[in-house]
Amino acid sequence: MTDTSNTRPADRDAQAEGQSRLHRLMRYLPLIAPVLLWAVPCWVLLYAGQRWPLPVTLAGTALFVLGLIGMPLAMARGHGRRQQDGAAIVGDTLLGASWVLFTWSVLLGAVLRLALTVAGVGGSQDRARIVTWAVLGVSAALLAWGYAEARRVPRVRRLDVQLPRLGAGLDGLRVALITDTHYGPLDRARWSARVCETVNTLEADLVCHTGDIADGTAERRRAQAAPLATVRATRARVYVTGNHEYYSEAQGWVDLMDELGWEPLRNRHLLLERGGDTLVVAGVDDVTAESSGLAGHRAHLAGALDGADPDLPVLLLAHQPKFIDQAVAGGIDLQFSGHTHGGQIWPFHHLVRLDQPALAGLSHHGPRTRLYTSRGTGFWGPPFRVFAPSEITLLVLRSPRRPAST
């Protein structure tokens, strides 16, 4: 567990500077990234001393050029105004494949070439061809494994979380967390139903969904989201918006979740009582809500806690981990977030950490606030998860004053 309770102003300034650099980079990323993702592997695999027969070189180059042109075109048709699911699937798959190929062309290509040179294996052409086949083999294996990881029902991650202010009557409260289901171009209605079945086996008192339900409007993705109506909880099912809802008519998703029997916690709270003790369960809109232009949508912690007894422990749902600074200032006991996907495809997590204070798991912030960041239940865009497994989380809340028999 990471302790950031002694975070100094200099550290916060450094984090802000890192975020500023990331935002500047993001302006040029759509232009630079496709060229790098396809040009670097093309050079490493075809032109770095391999001296392939001319037909092989020409065919390979044509494939890379096709990827370089086809990926952004497919992404634009799939995620732009046209919203063509078939194009989105092609573009997303090419994006994931090119990222894996780029990563291992750079890392494995450099390391293996150096190792072969030091070991004196073959001539330069032999070493170059060994690198090519190794990179292609590793990339193919990781993509096959990553696809299976993305499409399977997530494993359940279980952990106890002690909250110093939690009353003994609430000790052992079972909270299930799903997030970032990202129902989208690939129809995952059956997967959705199996996820909900798994959640029901946990016999949770409270079930939470911390946003990014889907990519697309509620009308388009209704069939995939419909199984959420079958989720059972002894006390409540609660939901907050993620940033992707604000790309796809967020109010429609709020209305659909309400229709499916979930309580949208849009800057409000409910009280969960057991054994004479009470837990405040609050939620805020995503931090991007205000810029969406939707009337009344914004992340407003004061509104979420309005009327709540300040002496009661608070569980807060906020889609992005970066809301933790406000949670600490507001005296929140535990924040649930998603958004990061744990990086989804290694080593993308390094870029995620430039924008978010936590990647996955439980961390400690300020004098008493804990943050649990889920790696997400589904996947965004590329249908791959590499070294960043999805999860359904069961958190058992513990009181320091738990009954002796517990």
C-alpha cells in the first residue's frame, strides 16, 4: 500500500508539471503516434541489416504502409461522426497490434541484438533475421494471450480494507466493485451476463459501478448493458458517470441505469445502516462533466455530502483517481475509482501514471483517506490486455472495533 500522507508542495508541483507536459504532448500525439507505431517496427524488422529478398521487403513494407494509412482512417470512421462499429473494431485492433509490435521491436530488438553480438552469434545478417523472427513471435504470442485476457470474465480480487472510523456494526460489510465495462463495437452481451452472474456469487451488500459503462449511446448499447439489471445486492446498487459517458450522451446512461434499478449518485449520497452504525455512500460526476456542456453535470463533492453527518465514515465513488486530492480535503475515508485499466497494454501504464496519482490497488492519501483503483472489468478500444488483467473486486470493510467473534 502506497502512503502519500507526507506529500510535499514540491511533489505536487512536479506532478502538475508532469501533467502539463502530458497535455502538451497529447496535442501532437494523433499526428506523431501512427507514424512511430508503424515506421519503427518496419525499419527494425525489414531494413536493419536483414537483406531480405526484394519481394519480401516490398510485401512487408506494403503491409506497414497499409497499417499506417488504414488505422487512422478506420479509427476516424469508427469513433468519429459515422460511428461505424466494423471500422472501430478494425482500427482498435490495428492500434493494439501496432503498439505491441512497436514496444517489442524497440525493447526486444535492441536487447537481443546486443546479446547476440556479445555472444558472437552469426554474422550481422543472421543476427538481424533472428531479431525479426523473435519480435514477430513474441508479439504474436502476446496478442493472442492479450485477446484471451480481454475477452474472458475477470477473476475476482478480494481484499479487506480497514477504515478507522467504521463502526463495529458495519464490520464485514461486503462491497463489490465493477467499472470500465466499456460495452462497445464488439458485442459482449453474453460476457456482460456472465460478469453479472459472477458478481451475484459474491453476495455483496453494496455493488458499485464507477463509470465508463460503454462507448456509444445508451440506445445503441442497451442490449449489452441490460444484464446489469440482474445484479443483486442486499442493500444498494450505485453508479457514477465516467468520462466516456460524456462522449455518448451521458444523461441517457444515467436514465438507463436508473431504469435498470441502479441508483445514480450524481453529486449526492445515501445512508447505509447496519448494527446501529451508518456509512455514507456518496458519488460525484466525472471530472470532465462540467466541460461537457450538459446542464447540471459537474463533479461537486460538497453537494454530494450536503446534509451528511461529518462524524460518519464516507465511501466515495469517483471515476478518476485524480479526484483523490479533493477527497482528502473533504475528509473522505475511502474512494473507489477506475479509469486507468492498469495500463491495459504494457508498458502504457507509464503514460497513465503521468496523468493519475494511482494505477491500481489500494493506496493511502492524507491523514486518513484510502483510494482503491480498479484495473477495470472490461477494456477500451484495442481488444487486448497485456500484463494488466481485468478484475471484479470484492472489498470487505473492516472496523478497528470489530466484534471479538468476527
